[in-house]
Amino acid sequence: MARELWKGNEAIAEAAVRAGLEAYFGYPITPQNEILEWLSHRMPELGRAFVQAEAELGAINMVYGAACTGARVMTSSSSPGISLMMEGISYIAGTEIPVVLVNVMRGGPGLGNIAPSQGDYNQICKGGGHGDYHVIVLAPASIQEAVDMMPLAFDLAEKYLTICCVLIDGSIGQMMEPIELPEMRPAQRKDFPWATNGAKNRPRRILTSIYLDPPEEEKTNLRLLKRWEAIQANEIRSKEYFLDDAEIVVIGFGTAGRVALSAVRAARAKGLKVGLFRPVSLSPYPYARVAELAGKAKAFLVVEMNAGQMLDDVRLAVNGRIPIEFYGRLGGVVPFPDEILDEIQRISTADLQLDGNPVADWMKRMEAMVR
Amino acid sequence: MQTEIILSGFGGQGIMFAGQVLSYAAMDIGKQVTWIPSYGPEMRGGTANCTVVIADEEIGSPLVKNPSAAVVMNLPSLDKYEPMIQPGGVLVINTSMVDRSAMRSDITVVPVACNDIAEEIGTPKLANMVAVGALLGGLEALTASDIEAALNAHMPGRHKHLLPKNLEALNKGIENARKNMIKAK
Amino acid sequence: MATLTIPDNLVYERPQSFTDSPTHYCPGCTHGVAHRLVAEVLDEMGLANRTVGVAPVGCSVFAYNYFNTDFVEAAHGRAPAMATGIKRVLPDHIVFTYQGDGDLASIGMGEIVHAAARGENITVIFINNANYGMTGGQMAPTTLPGMKTSSSPSGRDVETQGYPIRVAELLATLEGAGFIVRRSLHDPANIRKAKKAIRTAFEVQTHGLGFSLVELLSTCPTNWGMTPVDALKWVESHMLPFYPLGDYKIAPAITAAKI
């Protein structure tokens, strides 16, 4: 198929349609509106369900209901809307049903702004809703990667009866790139043995997240954890660039990762032995590979569009073996490659300490810069 | 090889579409390309800009601080982007809306009266295509025939009748660029 | 419609749309009556095997244990949104929510209003007992002016705690609402009328005629601090004057369909 130029949000929406999306429920919020808008005409023309809900709260609970029937369903939103959905996300996790969620992150906290950000890493990867649960989080860095991820997201959600979140930022949602879309798949509802779709010729079914008896809830938590173990074992994804001889390894996901790629190339052109590790699955996080890289590299540079949320995961994997430096931009500011190049150059000659505090050090440099 | 172009002006000047035309053309000749707009309140009027990156390999940052070319359709855009262009880069100035000349001599400056030319052609809305033509006059990444093929391939059927006028605007831009271009020192 | 063969000597039996599970409701509470009416209607209409119920948060959180149909359990107030999701992907199925007044008229007011406004083809059984039952009898949006509850110990002061919300009247103003009525469960005659209304509400849904809601004035003897009999009398003496029974919205299409 020939390449076509698509806007990120619309491409993601169309890829979901082609992956067999049967119902979409959403609410307008910038910078993800094009997903809702695209599906508002695409779904009805295919005879599939589309509802613009009264709020994100309504949207996630419509998704919850539709997912209980076994249908392929999704919603999308941006940071403040995802916060509002957290109640439903926890309920869906507790009910063990598959749902796909797209979060087009923007600057925060609060109303913040509509510029690209990665400030929701902790919220979506580490919880957000109440209780013990995990969400599969995939972070594409290009539109093609996002498009390829949509069928995968549904497959993973259904395989592990969990929420799969495709996490991008406003820039990936708003930009255009040439892509090839996946083949059109019909909306085919699997015959799940748990789906509440009418007790015809079978015993009735109940889907709930309530387990009033604590030992029963404990068993449920263990079941979720067991599934999470399998996800951790099977669903780690990442991309690597120039790592063979890299002494400095830059680690960044999504947009920060691709901006870092430009910086890494520029550093290579200057003769520096630098590589890039770009986690694609943020949850489960590629701890083992990061740990392995820590055995080979002299130092890590973590780059994020937040205040070092993924940095904690890198530190966990490195476990104090090599120095880690951090560079972040906040509140909707996207770093330019030259900022990261400057950091790479600084690190290549700096006398780095193992017991340094990467966030505190970065803040000192930031305060001088943004004064 | 990577080329970065920032196009900037008032909302409604067709800046975003001009960037998309460049992107389609780059895609059709097998290049990697990203088009990224400024988005938000400014898209309702006010200033608008987009960045187009064209490359042979996987593109890293879709945003650039120092582009290889800038097309500025109004004065605020000239003030903002003239200092940013890489030495040896290209600056297209829409002199219909800008009343000062470029200050730098280390970049190729292409002053073209995009709006006036578009008016002469009889389609004032095509100032953006004149600007695209002017850019091609100074830039090697894409040719006029690349743009022509892209317009032909991607213009929606209902707009196809506008194709000749678009090509006329494009060629006028190229023509004027050749005439007015001040090469980098 | 399914036909039932009833033995001549049978005066009472458990509806087939009920499970064998005994309910957890307090003695004298009218939830049991409301449940039974719904189950009888599902039986009579032969709907149980294509029905998905949505349980609320509140005393009726365990409604799914009692109805012999597929059931899901919603977050507090979100039952109409969940029902919307189900109905949109299973349009040939019957989807109903069963909600109390805290669930529907307080935390879930947004969901119910918009489900009605969209004319979602679902049925809502709304239990109005003027307080939050499960959490211990706190003030609800339906608590009467001056009524004492565990969170309005001196009686609901409308100056500081606002006025009760008349849900049926409110929703009846919406173009999208099809069938909105209020009935009461305080005596046998009214219970029969309530059942008829519930039957009509489900008929509205099977005919695809839009959003249907039956508000049922109910008792909460435990939290009201009354005997079951006194509680029934109190509904008549105190709730009926404030919440008049009646048909608040019957869309022309429903009248035309002669359900």
C-alpha cells in the first residue's frame, strides 16, 4: 500500500477502526479532538457505535459497559480528562475486562495548557486510580509506530484482560507523517466466556469489581498480579540506536526519545560514542535491558518532558552502578535537540559521581536557564 | 541529508497548507517527512506556523531551533525567525506584508511580493503557493515538478479545477525568486 | 410475548427472573417489592435471557445477586453511562439500571440527565426513599425539607442545605425522555400501579421508543427509625404531598404505539 500523509490523531483513530473497534465513547479535549471527530463520522458510516459523552466520567463508564459485552472498545482523552477517568479505569481494572485508552498528554498540573508533555507517566504507569492494578502502557514516538500499535493494544488488552494505554503527547497527535495503515479488519466480537451479553442458553454472568469478603479480594488481587507477571515476562518492547559501542546512553520515550535521536546523531557526528535507548513499553518497563546497558555504559542521560518520572525506573534498574544524569523540560515545553546535545557534551567530559542527585543537579542548571 | 523549513504568518494565509504541500511532495519522492503545526488558541486567528522536516532517514526531532529555511509571511514572523536560520540557509520574505529587508547577509534572502503576485493572477488566496514557489527558487530539497505532481496527486477532486491557478502561482513564485534572490555571502 | 401457564391453585411463586438467593434488605424495606415487580415483568415479557441489568452503588448494590439475568455493577452514579455503553453495542438486548436516590440524583445526576437527553433506549428503575440507605441514612437530594437524617440532625434546613430535587419532573422537561412516571410502593393498590408502569417502561424499550424511567416512592424503616408499617404510612402522609404521583412525560410516539 502507498504511503499516505496523516495527522497523528486521525491516523490513530483510523487504525483503531481497522483493528475492529466496535464502539468509541469520548469527550472533546485538546489536543486529542481529532480522534473524537474522526470517529464521529467513521463509526456511524460503518454501523458501529459512537457516543460523545457528557464528560470523561460518562465516556469511561460507557466504555466500561460496552467492554463488559466483549466488544472492542476504546476511549481517548488528554491529561485532565484522563484524571477524570481514573475512577472508571480502576473499576475496569478490578472487573478484569479489556479496554484501550489513548492519552494525548498536555502540560499540567491542573488546567495547564495544550502543549505536548509527558507529565502523566507516573499517573498512568504507576496507578492513578485506587487499588492494586497495572495498566499496559505503550509509548510510540512516530505516527507509524502509533498506528502499528493500535491493533496490538487491542490484542494485548484482550489477551490479558486489562487496560492497554497508548500514551502519546500533543505533538504526535498534531503532527503529520507518511504512514501505511493496517488492513481493515471487521468488527468481530470474540465469544469471551465472561461477557455479559444476555444469558441465552447459558447460566447468567455477573461482572463486578466488588469483593466484599477481603480474602476474596485478596485472591482477585493475586490473580491480577499473576497476569501482570506474564505481561512482564512477555510484553517488553523497546528500540535501540547506536548502542554497540556507546559509552553514554541516552534514555527517553516518545517525543523526548525522538528529539534525543537527533541529538545523538549530532553527537556521533562530533565523534562522541553515544547511543539511544527508547523504551516503547513503559509499563511493563524494560528494567532488564536497562540494567544490562548499565553494565556496558559509563553513564546514562535520561531525557523526559517531565520532572524525571521515568528517571525513577532507570535508577531502579541501574541500582547505583553508573552515574545517571537527567535533563527535562516541563509544562508543555519540548526540548530542542541542541539542548540534549549540550548535555551529552557536558557529560562526556564531566567528572560524574555515583552518589549524585540527578534531579537536584538538573534543577540548578534549569534555574539558571529559565530565570 | 536533512532539510528543515519553518513557515510562519497570520492565521488564514494558508501557511499550514503550504507546509502540507511540501510534505506531500517530499513523501511522494520517497523521503521521510514530518509536518508539525503550532496548535492552540493561535490557530483561531493570530500567528500560525508549521515546521516541515525532510530527510532520507528516520526523523528525530520534528521541531528545530535552527531551520535550513524559513518562509515568513508577515513582519512578526520575520523578526522571530530571521535570527534562527542556519548560516547558508534560505529566508523567503513576503514583501507584500513586510516593510523591512533582511538584516543577515550569511543566508540567501528571497524577497517576493506573494500577495501582490497572487492578486495579479486573480486568486489572492494563493499567496501561499507563490511563497512555496519562492522557497523552491532557493532550496534544493524539492523541485517544481515534485510540487506539481503532489498537487495533482493529493488535491481533492472538488478542488482539482484550481490546479492550473496553483501551478501558475507556484511558477510565478519561482520566477520572482530567481529574479530577486540575494545569495548568501 | 411469552405466555405463562399458571396452575389453577397457584397464588404465589418466585419469579423465574429471580435467583434463589435471599435478599439482604432490611425487614420492611420496599426494595424487595420493587425487585419483585421488575422480575415479574421480565418473566411476563420473556426478556430474562436477553437482558443485562446494571446495579448501582447503594443498598441495591447487590441487585445482581437477585436477578436471574446477566448483570454488571457500576461505579456510584454511573449506571446510566454503563447502560449506554451496553445498549449501544447490544441494541437488541434489554438494558435496565436500578438506582437509588443518592446514586441517581446526587453523584449520578450528570449521567442520568444526559442519558435521558440522548433518549437512550434503556429503562431506569429509580428508588426514592429520601435518604442514603447503605451508608447509614444521611441526607439525600430527595430528603424532605425539615426531615431529620444522620447528616441533617436538626432537620434539612433548605437555607443551608438546599431543596429536594423532584427527579421525574426534572427529567420530564427533556425532549429526549420518552416515558417518565412516578409511582409509590406504600400499599397494594399502588404496588399494582407501579408494576403496570414498570411493564410499560420495558415495553417502551422493546418497542425502541426511547428513555424510560419509573420513580418509586419507597421506605427505609431502619434509617427512618420506624416500623415497616409506620414507614409505609409516612410515605403516604409525607412523601406523596411533596412527590405527587403521576405521568410526567409520555412521548407522543408511546401514546401512538398504544403500549
